[in-house]
Amino acid sequence: SNLTIDNNLNGYAFIRTVAIAKILGNGGNSKVVGCSVTRTNTGRYTCTISPARPDAQYVIQLTCMETSGALDDVIIQVQDGTMATTSFNYFIHEQDNGGSPGAYRDRNHFISIFDTD
């Protein structure tokens, strides 16, 4: 049987998962649905969404793995200005406790993309 879901649930916009991914630090796509990821450089990645979204107003959730022994300040962020209907760029960096800037790092991580249309 077929299941039909419109974009409203009790008068509220229906939020749906557009894509999910588990990505290895080397850029390997361990498990992906609705997207693919390419490692473009150390700690830098591009997520390509398929099919394309109708606009670039979707929501991205990024989560990075870290061992409990390291306890470094590892941050994963969307690169501002890169969200398009078909892709976005993001990066992972590890912060220093001293005065030097953070350094790009490869880490295993997860992506979730949500939208209402």
C-alpha cells in the first residue's frame, strides 16, 4: 500500500528528514540517504543533496565524534554563504587551549537535513 503525507500535521508544517549521513573522517560515506559527501581537504567537506531542495532554507544538524580521552574542543560548522539548493560546505576544527588558532581536523561525523516541503 502507498502512504501519502501532505505538508501539514494538525495545522502545523510537517518537518521531515530530507537526508542523513554517517561520514568517516577520510570522507568515506559509511551510510548515506538523500545525499553524498566529499572530503575536499583536511577537515573540509561538501555535502551534495539529491534531489535538490526547492530553496536553500532547509535545516542542517552536524555532530562530530570524539574519544572520551581526548576531550579537545572539536567544532563542526556550516561554512557561511555556501547553502544552496543542491549542496553546502562545512568544516571541522579543533581548538587550542593557548593563543593559537584552531586547526582543521578529520573526524567521523553525522549529518541530518530537515525541511518542511
